[in-house]
Amino acid sequence: MIKNTVLILTVMLLFSFTTLHKYYLSVTNMQYSEKNDSFQITSRIFIDDLEEVLKERYGIIAELATSDEAKVSNAYIEKYFRTKFAIELNGEIAKYTFLGKKYEEDVVICYLELNNINFTDLQSISIQNEILTDLFEEQQNVVHLKWKGQKKSFVLIKENNKGMLNF
């Protein structure tokens, strides 16, 4: 059931990237890199939705993906992520690095990294994603977690914003 829901939501997201979107959806991919002992994280969010939350929450006019983009955009996007996106490893908050962002059509892709993962000692991972749920009641945040040939997906909403995986 969850796999079908995730598939449907992902297809809707892909179609909505090319037209004016009617859905409030983000997609976050977390991929474990054995080479680097890290989780490499990308989060795709509609530009207009992110601009709206930055304006509402911090009072900045970001003008993302334009030549007039506010110079403080990265700092405020990172600040927003730190308040709305959290990862726990074995029950303890893990500190990730905000690497930056890029734009594709009407989507901003944010890059994060969680370094120095000792996978042999990893017993649980918990992801809390409240991106845009404070602004849009209908917001859904899809999280795909991939590690060592395994994959788990979560659809997180305002009332259920945390996914947990035990190893």
C-alpha cells in the first residue's frame, strides 16, 4: 500500500514539475555512501512554496532562481532546514552539513550531507521532515532512504512527520 502511494505521489510530482503545481509535495532522497561513510541527501522543493515560507517565517523576499536573488537566501534556507528537518541515529540528533542548492525549472534542489556514519553500530535511523507543513496543511514530504542495496520510503505529513527504521 505504501509503495503504491509513494509511486503515485512521485509520478504526480514529476508531472507537476513541468506545469503550475497544484500539489504540496517535496521529495527527499537519502543515499548511504559506503565509500564516504556518509548519507548524501537531496531535497526537492517547489521554488514558489519555499519563497512563500521564507517570506512568511523570516520576512525576506528571496526571489530564488532570479538575478535578483537575495544574498541571504542560502543562510535562511539552511536555517529553515535546521528547524524543520532532523535526523536521529540511534536516538541521538545527528548534525548534517548544508552544502548548497541548485535550480531545475520550478524546483530548488537542496544538498545536505551527514558524515562519519558508523554503519556497523547503527541500530536505528529516524527522519523528521516538517518542511512546509507549517504553511500548507496538504503538504506531503516523501523520504526515500537507500543503503547497502536496501530501500525504504516514508510519506510524512503534518500529523505524522517522523519515519523510523530499525536495523
